[in-house]
Amino acid sequence: MATAVRTRIAPSPTGDPHVGTAYVALFNYALARQTGGSFVLRIEDTDRQRSTSASEQQILAALSWLGLEWNEGPDVGGAFGPYRQSERTEIYREHVEKLVAKSAAYPCFCTRERLEELRAEQKAAKGRFGYDRLCRSIDSEEAQRRVAAGEEHVIRLAMPTEGETIANDLLRGDIVIANDQVDDQVLLKSDGHPTYHLANVVDDHLMGITHVIRAEEWISSLPKHVRLYRAFGWDLPVFCHLPLLRNADTSKISKRKNPVSLDHYRQAGILPEALLNYLALMGWTMPDERDQFTLSEFVAEFRLEDISLGGPVFDLDKLNWLNGKYLRDLQGEDLLARLHEAVFADAYLEAIIPLVQERIDTLADFVPYAEFFFVGNVRYEETALPKLVAKNHTPPQTAKAFRVLLEEHLDAILEWSAANIEAAMRAFCEAREWNPKELFMPIRVAITGRTATPPLFETMEVLGKARCRWRLRRAMETLRGMKA
Ligand code: GLU
């Protein structure tokens, strides 16, 4: 009997749920469903500094919203758990010891200073970057003695220095790499935690993953991974690297040019089935070339080996167009339910009410006053538009301030609360010597389109990070289009 297919999505919980995660999850989900196999969700939180459980929860919620249900994962359990890498440290340590015992890996005692010097020398000589394998020549007994004495070290993979590694990608065929071009990758860090490469390979093997379907950006790691499988003496899974989603200018999709957070699409009123359909088109064409199809039709028809490698452009207009088709197909009752859920959810209205109650006289005032809570893009009131430019600053200076504020302060906020938003704005003002008064008005206009609004930070909290981020980006575009 053929082995049952097992696929996985392995997000790192280090930020907002990314559209790329949904894209990769969709193809993994589809293969598992098509073959009657299992789709596993594993949390890759090896980066202890950047991983948060808030981000993990948001990722799980976003994938559930899309309806990409997983059979095993940190929330539902399963026979191959735990499904969070931070709970598997011992497993990685044991595995690395096996590699050291067969000399397929070795302790490296080089200090940070030495590695920095080495890098500087390599840079000056315009040579290849990489570890020079100094510690590989230390006699293994001597190395063990130093480890036992508590000397700080990492464990590195001993790449063969001759020959080549052949790594097969289902869509690209054999990728051949000369072994001496591949670095002796760190597997275990000096704090005893694994790197991505070790944890990922060990888990894919122990969790019985048969198909590793992931983003193209990981293809450069493939030779190291293949080497690791061989060093352990394990069979290789099928590897399939999906083409990267791209911005309209064909650069890798990025939040500077496109909204990448799934929360954005949810709040912008994109229907989950339309988003999945759109993502499926980023690499797959139905045999009859129709654009609109359901998830189950996709699951039935799609063939992993027929994914096309052309860089798919994530085009917001096309997504909106497809969403419109879905929306018009909804039954009245269903549309009503969707509106309730996405636009007029009780929890959202309850958060808005205290911000507007003091400021309206009749119920009929609610809609015009609170309009900016419900629209995708705000309309700048005519009298407000000039105030999008900060007092005593030019439009480009204001746009730059928005960019720095967003990228260096607001994006880093984990818990999107009024207090944290205010602290981030004030931190920006301190760092860049801006007068808070001069900053807050343009931000108010960017976020609401007006000069008179409910308290700014509370308003931003209720609107949510994805909406605020997008409005600031749009404001930057508007500012760039103004005369300096
Ligand atoms: N944690 C990696 C990511 O977030 C997983 C890559 C992989 O699928 O191997 O993209």
C-alpha cells in the first residue's frame, strides 16, 4: 500500500498572518485533501526573540477564516506532537548528538569576534563568504572534552568538501550544487536551541511529511536539507517550491507595495472563498481555463506537477473583480450574514459607539459621522487635505515621517492598543525630533480623512493595525503626488 500523503504548513509566528502563508497552505491543503491524506500545521517558533503567541493565534485564526482546516496542529493535537518547535528542544538535541557521533556534525568554538574578522577578510579579498571550517579539524576527543568543560560552542553540519549534492524539486528537476559552495550550516545555537534548518528537517521526518511544499525562497536551503537527510540516513520527501507572489513591478511581494496581512483582506471585505480562488490562480490554471472555481473543484482538479513557475503577480484589481463575482452570486440571506460578520459585527460596533456617542445628536448622524470606520479607503475632506502635510514640513518630509513611523515603530507593535500606539508615536517624535502636535494632525487626516474626529489613538485601536497601515501607505502616495 502506498504511504498516505502528509503535507504541512509551518509558519513562524513572528508577525501578522501573511498572504504567502495562505497561498502555501492552500496547495498543501489541496494535495492532502485530494489524496485522502493529512494536512499538518506546525509552528516554527525557533526564533525565540521574535515569536509570540499573539502572532500564533492570529495565524491560526486567519487560516480558519479561510477554511483551510488542518488535521493536526498545536490546537487540535495529533499523534506526532508536540506541534510547536519550542516544545521539542530535547528532540533536536538528541538528533544533533547522533550526527556528532557519526562525525556528520561537529562543535565549533569560534567566537563572534573571530567570525566577524573572517567575514571582513573575505569581504576584502572579494572571496566567498562562509565559515572556514577551522573547528572541523579539532580532534573529536579534544572537542568533546572542551564541550564537557562548558566551553561555549555551536554545532555545525559537516558538509562534504568534494563532490556535489543533487537536490530534486518536483517542478524544477535536479538542482546540482558543488558541495564546497555550501557552508557548514549551524544546526544548534550556543544556547542549545536549533536553527530553522535542523528543526525543520527533523520535524518533517518525524512527522512523516511526504511532500514539502513551500515558498521558492527556501530553495537555496535545499542542498543543506538534503545533506541533513542523508546524514541522518533518512529517505527524502518530495520537495516542491511554489513560485513567489510578486508585486505589480514583479519584485517579491512586500508590504511596502501591497497589503500582505490576511487581516487586511478580511477587513477590506474580501470573501474567503474569493481569496482562496484568487490564490489558486497564482500558479494553477484550470483545464478549461475558467477563473472562478470552488475550493472543492480546485482540490479535485489540481495537479501538483502542473503548477506553473511564471512569477505570479498579486493584482488587487483582479482580486476585487473576482470578489465582486462571488459577492453577486451570494444569496440575499448569505450576503446579509456576511455583512454582519465582516462590516457590522456587534463587537466592532460596540467598540465604535463610545467614540461617537458624545459627538452625535440623532441616530441618523451615526452613519455620516462614523463613515471612516466602515470604508476601505478614506476620502479626504477638502478642508482636511492640506492638513495631511505636517505644519512646518514639506509633503516629502511628511511622507518620510509616515514611512519611518510605520516601519520602525507601528509595525513593531504586537498588541495594537491605544496606549501602545501613542507610545510608538511619541517614541518616533523623540527619535526624529518631531513635535508631536505637528505629527498627530496629519496622521489624523491620513486615518480618518478629517481634522475633527474622536480621540486619535482610540480610533486607531478600533480600526485595527491592517487598516491603519494601509491608510498611512495611501497617504504617503498622496503626499508624494503633492507639490513640495
Ligand atoms: N518557518 C518557515 C516559514 O515561515 C517554513 C519554511 C518551510 O516550509 O520549510 O516560511
